[in-house]
Amino acid sequence: MTKGKKFITPYLYLLPTIILMCILLIVPIVMVIGYSFYDNVIINKNPVFVGLENYSKVLSDPVFFVAIKNTLFFVLISIVAHFLIGMLFAMLLNTRYLGVMTKGIFRVIYALPWMFTASVIAIVWRMMLNPNGVLNYLMTNMGLISEKVEWLASRDVALASVTLINIWSGYPFYMISILAGLQGISTDLYEASALDGANAVQTFFRITIPQLKPILISLLMLDFVWTLQQFALIWMTTGGGPVNATETISTYIYKQGFSKYQYSMASAGAVILLIVCTIIGIFYVRQQKAGD
Amino acid sequence: MIGKKKLWVQIIIIILLVIGTIWAGFPILWMILNSFKPNSEIFAWPPTWISENFSLDAYKAIFTNPEQVRFFINSYAISAIVVTVTLIIGILAAYAFSRFNFPGKGIINTIIVAVQAVPPITLLIPYMSLIVSLKLFNTYGALILTYMVFTLPYAILMLTGYFNTLPKDLDEAVMIDGGSRFKALWSVLVPPSVPGLVSVGMYTFMQAWNEYLFALALTKTNDMRTVPVGINLLMGQHAYEWNQMMAMSVLGSLPILFLFLFFQKYFIAGMTAGSVKN
């Protein structure tokens, strides 16, 4: 085997990957950044260079401002709730008070929401949250509400409703990952902690949390990026309405591009989203490499 | 005293288990129950739990409508192709990462890890002109290739991890016997990696089966639509046939539920690989 051939071998194995990633990842990213500096791209054959005009238009659009506010609410509440529910369920499934069978059954039940695609989740929750739906019935019967609530059609509660749906659909990822992490913690650590006379709360903060830290950081970063990009669930439940009440950055970009055909504006919004995600992505890559 | 404390803990655990079950399971139960009701009973007040008019009509309506059957054929075909091609290309790439050191390895690896942070909607805008100029708009090809941008990196990372656990002596022995590298990869490295391939395959299937945004924007005619887009189309077209939408939701969720219930270990391994390091 010649030296040249040996040099080229790994690249041959990587060739399909490199071609795919160049054409459908690198080139599109360069294109979308380019689009964001021109007017009327895609529709107009000869777009004009406008510099940062699209950015200043997007950033001064009051709807975009509302979208950022809604997105922050949606993302922060979602990831905190995902974390708390995932942690609670993982701890519950890890207690020594339950048998192996019981744990297995409940693990399946609690993981179920993760198995459904966004359009199924959206449609099922639209049915349940309908003013004549089962949730209003149950809450009326329990005396929690006095009149039917328009969960997805009222400006006051739509964002909270959509966030609730997202919480339901996302926590199992934390639960399963944290459970895997909990099972990896050595029992010696817990025994040592018990010998030191630590109570359950102290053990949780001194042993469990520090041991889970790398997993938790990865989870929070991945979830932040994913929730920030959440489009399907919002699009199919409220479509960003009523009157922008659930407009997020993703639905804003989609509407600019695919409803209003303002691809230049959409590109500027998409690049802003990409920058935010890249910053988190850099931390995620560092975190993953530190683990290797 | 200790016995008393234990009892309290057990009561709290049971209460939490019940609340958790209602929280996680009720929407799914409600979906299933409503798929067997006539449409007029969906918003009955008070709600009917198990309908006296229990029927499979909603399922019959889905199975006898060629347009809706087509959504399923499309989803199965696209997901199967994405899984197959992702695994083949992923195995080749993982071999390069696992067995070679070469200039550019670090950069390619960083790009592959970072893909998980790239928003699909950012790529979708340039795809609208790129996919059209590649003459792939409204074809399986458009969805297969764009899905692979997200499935392939995950496959490569997981498979590289698997190959790294296999000693280099194994494939070198084949090459000393006069076998090619290519043969060493397929005959020595791939067979012991089957559990990893199953995990990756399932995760890939789930990503492809559940994808919505690209399927919505890169296809146009109903004969090219996938199940997630199809379920949502049902909403506008048929003036809210809720029972049919529920039946289609149940049918559309079965493949993933099946994989999860019967291959739980592999499924969970695929799902947690991004955050849990062994």
C-alpha cells in the first residue's frame, strides 16, 4: 500500500457523509446568511444587496419582540418543569420501596408521552382542551372553574396551555436520562453518606446532584436548544395565535417565509436563531468533549 | 418509629405513582377511548367514557380511504429508507473515526456534534430553493436526504463509540490474512455491534417517522404526505371528524410504541446516548 493511498483511505470512508453535510448543511447555512443581506430573495431572480436592513426591520418589528418574550416564557417554564418532573419521576422509579416489576411498568407508563409525534400530541390536547372538552368538565365538577375556559383560544391562557402541552411531551427524556444516571451512581457513596449521618435531603444535594451534574448540564442545554426551536407543537395547536399570544421565534420565521413569502425577513430571523443556538451548541460540544 | 416512617414514605410514593400515571397516561387513554366513539359523542357533556355505541367505524374509514392509507405507505417507506441509508453511511464514517487519525478529523467531528443545535427552520429556507434546483421538491428524495442531515450525525457518534470498544487486533488480524479493510469492517466490526445498530436504527426510525416541519414544507401533493402531516390535514378537510383523527393518531403511534415496548433496552440506549456517558 502506498503512502498516498493510505492517506486518502479515511476520507473515502467519510465521503458520503462529507458530501451530504456539505450540500445540505454547510451550503444552506452559507445561503441563509447570504439571503439575510438581500431583499426579496427566492421569489425575485435578481435580489438587491441591502446590508443589515432586514435585521433592523426584524428587530424593530413589535411582533418579533412579542415572539421573543413568548419564547423566553415557553422555554424557561418548559425546561424548569421538565427538569423537576423528570427528576421526581426518576427518583420515584429508583426508590428501594418498589419491586423490579412495578418499576418496569411505571417506567413504561411515564415514558409514554415521549413516543408520540407532535401532530398526535397537538390533536389530542386540542380535543381535551376544547371548551366542551374533558378538562373543562372535570375542572367544573371539582369546582375549580365556574365557566368553560377557552384554553387555546383565549389570549390570557393560550401561552400557558401550549407550555403545559410541551411540558407533558418533553419530561420523559429527562426522566429516562436521569434514571440511567442514578443507576450509575455507586452505592458506596450513599453508604458513606449514611455513615456520616446525612439525612435524605443532604444526601440528595451532596451526592445525587453532583454525581448527575454532567448529565443534567447536557440535558438542559439540549432541551434549551430543542424547546427554542419548537415549531410543530405550537403551529398545530394555536398557529401562534390568538393575535400573536403564542407567537414564538419559530412560528414568526415560518410565517414570514412560508405565509407572507418574505424570505429575506425570515432569513434574518433564522440567522438570529442560529446564532443563539450556536452559542449554546459551542458549550454543548465542549461539555461532550470534556466527557471523552 | 422506623416502621411508622416507612409507612408514611410508602403512602406518599403510592400517591405520587397514581398522580404520575394520570398525568402521563390520561391523554393517551382519552385518545384511544375516543377513537372508538361516534363523532357526535366526542364532546358529550358529561363525557362518555366507554361509549354504548362502541364501534370500529373510525378505523374502517381510515383503512378504506386510499388517500390516508397512502400517508402510512409514505411514512413507512421513507423511514425504512432513512434507517437503511443512515446505518450504511454511518458505519463507514464511524469506521474512519474509530480507526484512523487524519487531518480535519477534529473539525468534522465538531460539525457532527454541533448539528444537534442547528435549528431545522434555519435550513428550511435555503432548502426551498436548493431542493427545487436539485429537482427533488415533492419527492421522497427531498425528505430522505434532509432527514439524514439530523439522523446521520447521531448514528456516527453512537457507532464510533461502539467501534472504539472493539480491539484493533480484531480487524488487523483479518488484514494480515490478506483481507481488505472493507472486509474487516463488515465481517469483524459490524457483527458484534448489532446491539448498537439496533439502538441507532430505532432512534433514526423515530426521528424520521415523527418529523413534521420538512414534510410539511418540502412536499405539496397529498400522495407525498407523511402521517404527521396527514393527521393534521384531516382536521381541515373533513370538518373535524375527531374520532377519525383519533383513530389515525393511534395507528400513527403504533410503530413507535411497538418498538418501545418490545425493544425497550435498545430504545432507551438510543434515546439517552446524547446526554448519558457510560
